[in-house]
Amino acid sequence: MSWKYILIILVFLCFLLWGLFAGGAPLSYYTVLETLGSPFGLASVPPVYQSIIWEFRIPRMFTAFLTGSALALAGCISQSLFRNPLADPFIVGTSAGANFGVTLALVLNIIYLRPGLLALPWFAFLGAVLVTVCVLLLGRKGGALPVNTLLLAGIAANYFFVSLSSLAATLGRNVLHRSVLWSLEGFAGANWDTFLAVLPLVLIALLALIFLAKPLDLMVLGDESAMGLGLNVGQFKFIFTVIIGLLTGAAVSVSGLIGFVGLVVPHIARMIVGAKHSRLLPFAFLTGGVLLLGADNLARSIIPGFEIPVAVITALMGVPFFLYLLRKE
Amino acid sequence: MQSFWKKFLVFFFVLALLLAGCRETGTPTPSTPSPSLSPTSTATPSPNLPSFSAVDFWGNTIQLPQKPQRIISLGPSATEIAAALGAMDRLVGVTTADDYPPEVANIEKVGGMDNPSLEKILSLEPDLVLAVFGNPMTLIENLKAQKVPVFGLNPQTVEEVLQDIGKVGNLIGEPENAQKITLDIQKTIDFLKSKRTETSTLPKVYIETWPQEPYYTFGAGTFGDDLISLAGGENIASAIDEPYPALSTDYILFENPDCIVLAYMVQDAQKSLESRKGWQNINAVIDNRILVPKDPNVYLRPGPRIKEALLELAQFLHPEWFQVSP
């Protein structure tokens, strides 16, 4: 069991190292090492190198990791909650809701207040929860939540809130033109502030999940079996919805819409450590983070000095896997 | 919000001035295409500003300690302004969208306009960054947090282009060059105004900036709209209160432009327009009044080369203005 964790942590460390040396600024390996040592008085480098490494490159890697982890966890919970291997925050409409929350916050010009950056993930969270609750209510059929109506409701919600976001963006374009391309940016703008803004949401979700692995295992069995085993299904559905909202809100508010991580990672993790949530969740957390960290490293190092949208890379990696899952179904 | 109120106030101020002017002279002069283009208001930046300083698009005052030596431009229009001011040798970074003047090919590229690399910019250690509309806001914020002076440009009208040239000129220590350029453009504007009479016919003009449906053009209050009116035309989209509106075919057919400017690279303009459904009935296509600019970018970039656009367009619309009288 433990060697699997050692392996993923090793990959994580390798990716961290890779990320330290990759990026738009053409810094030599030696310069990067010097810069790493400079705060401890081991070397002296121009302050601009210190900013590049310590204030942008490092927080960017942690932000990418945290976002990937959040998406992977949200995917795990969605797949168990909706009992569908193809469920993820995108397919259920949660991301569209989070995106709507962010758009609204931008149109209302909240981000440009200094604490606005801290508020942005919470707007995304509210949007995500709103949409997921709508989907849960719409998809309900005589007290139960059949998977197909749920997914259909999710598709409807997706279209509706993507349209609402475009509408808000069109009507509020005078404000938005300052932040155009926000949703395409990936992690190019990430710094410690961004990292700290999303950290609380992910921490709250993580804390809650420590106690919720068991109920999630029961949810997979289906509403009736779970109820039969003494689980208050309605209550837990709501709790998990809020947690999905926290995780999706955190991810979408920092990087925009990044697909396929939430879908693919839970499957990879399940293949490696099995479906039991007490093992699945921590491993998916690590895998998702490592995957997105690697994708973002690629995004900024394929062509040095040019940013390729990280969503493009996750889609290129994820789509073949998605098709494989579809064929297997 | 702040900039909105500012524009609002400026608008009222200009309106008040205009009304006052009208009352004095009795009738408004017909040759004034746009009230905001009075020659006195251009060129000079606020005279009481010290050297190497200017107020940018966001209303921030940028004061540089000395003449900037390492300038990065994040958009072609800003690059063209800096180059025209004579700061070509001080530009250390531009975007991949930059292609004018041709020497920019030798300057380090910091990425595209919409995704410049923050690290690359920082590693070039600029002492001034010229940002334009379309740059990501988070990048600007991060640069500012690193105490890199960022000057934001987003000129909407011809007058604002002239003002911005003046501002950048003062900021980078080339106020005389700025004065020269803006006066030169102003002279062109004054020349065109002098040629215009009450009997001048104003052909309806459509500048197309995107060759596929929906077609894009310049709406009200943009420098493209100004270019048309100054060159003696009437913008078919001037009633649309949107800077870069997408036009449907039926709108263009209904407006029936007399002249069409295709502001992009195109092989056979006449043929490509005729092949569009319904377009063979448009006046401009019937009369083959289609302008394919020598360099479409002069119509698309709010920079010093708007002078070339003005002259080319005016010559196309009103060749009689340029005939030497016997």
C-alpha cells in the first residue's frame, strides 16, 4: 500500500523540481539554485530573480497542485454521489455555476477591491452550490434521484448558467473589459494571494472529508441501501453538494474552466488504490494535484516565454481517457 | 465606475462648451464632424505635469525617477507610439503581435498580447511597461505588485490617440517628438476639414475588420468611427453604441454602404464580396468602390499611423480634395 504513496509523492517532488527550473524567464539551473538559497544568505542574486522564483513560480506550482487536488476530490464525490462514472463537476453543471458566480463578482466589480480576491472563490462557491441544489431538485423523481434525470438536469443547468454568464458578461462588458480573458488564463496570474484565497475552501472540504469517507462508501450503494444502513441520505446529499461546491468554487475561481481532471483522476486513483473512499480520497487528492502541476509545467515550458492555456493540455490528455471510459461502459 | 464618471463629466463639459460656442456664433459650423476634435484640445499633455510622468487610462499617475531606458510594450499600438517617438532603441520587449516598424522583429518577444509571460517580462528588468486593452488584468496587478511602473493605454477616439501620444511622449522623455507627431496628425485633420464644404457628399462607409459572419466593424465613439467622419464619410455603424459591434448581413444590406474598406489581407476583394449572398446589390459592390488598404493595420491600431489611414481613406472617398487646383 505505502509504496504507491511513496511513488506519487516522488512524482510530486520531481514535478516540483521540474517546475522550479521551467518557465518564461530564461534562468539557468545554477541561477535558480542560487535564488533558492538567497533568502538564507547562501547567495546573492538580483531581487527580480527572487520575485520570479519566490513570488511567482513557487506559489504558481502550489496553486496548480491545490486546484488539481480540488477538482479530483470534487470528481470523486460527484461520481459517488451521482453513482455515475462519467459524473464530474463539469457534467453536472457545478462548474458552470461557479463560473457564473465569478462572472457576477467581476461584473459587480468586487474583485478590484483589495479583499475582492479573497471573496472571489466564495462567489464561485455560492454559484456552484446554487446550481448543484437546482440540479438535485430538478433531477428528483418521486423522492429518488435517478442518474439519468440528474445528468439531464445537469446538462440543462450547464447550458442555462453558461448562457447567464455570457449574458452577464455582455451586459457588464464595460467593467469586464478590464478582466477579459480571465477564464482562459490558467495559472499565469497566480501568486501567493491567489493561493491563500483558495486555501481555506480546500482546507474546509478536506477537514469535512476526513469524517465523511464512510458515508460516501454507503452512498455508492444507492439511496435505499444507504437508508437501510441508517444513513440520512437527504442530509448527506446536501453536505456533499456543499463540499463539491467548495472544491469546484476554489478551482474555478483561480483558473477558470479546466476540464477532465475531475473526471479522469478518480478513475486512475480507483484503479490504483481501489474504491474505498478512505483510501481513494487522499490518493485522488495527490494524483489530481500532481497531474495538474505537471500539465501547468508543460503549459509554460513547451514554448519558453509563451503560455499555452492549461485547459488545452488537460483536455488533450483527458479526452482519450474519456473515450476509453465511454467504450468500456 | 470611476472612468465612467470621468467620461460622463468630460462629455457634459464638451457638450456645455459646444452649446456655448453655438450660441456665440449663431450656427454650428457644418465642417466640424465631431465636437471633441477641436484642434486646441489636442497634442499637449497637461502642461503642469513634471517630466517622465503621465496619468494613464486607469487614472493612475505614473512618475518615473528618470528617463526610462528599458521599455516593454504589450501591444502593437503602444509599440508604434513608442517607436514613432524615437524610443525604438529603448524597447527591450514586445509581443508576438508586433510587426511595425519592421525592426521590432529583432526585439525580444514576451508572448502574445493576451498571454504575455510575467517571468519573461520581469527577467528583462523593465523600467516601464506600456499595457494596452487586451492584456490580462492579473498580469498588470502582478507587475504593479513588483513595483514595475505600468502605464495603461486604451484610446477610444482620434483625440484620445493624440492625447496618449502626448502622454507617452512626456513619460519617456520625448515631449518634443510627441508635439511634432500630434501636430502633424492635427495638420492632416485640419487639411481635411478645410476641404470639406457644406455641399460635400458624405458617402456611407463600412469598414470591415473581420471577413466572416458576423462581420465586425467600428461603432460609435471609436477612432475608426472618427477616421470615417474626418475623411468625409458616414459610418454605417455610427448609431451603434458599442465599440466593436458584430454586424449581421441584413444590417449591412439595409444600410447599403457606398464604400467598403476591408481592413485585413484579402486576395480579390471584389470577387470575395460578390460571392457573398445578397451583397451584389450593395452600392459599393455594384460600383466597385472597395478599398483594400496598403496596410490594414493602420485602420486597426490606435497609434501614430492613423494619419496614413486618414489620408488613404480621404483620397479614396474624395479624390477631388487632393487635386491641385489649376
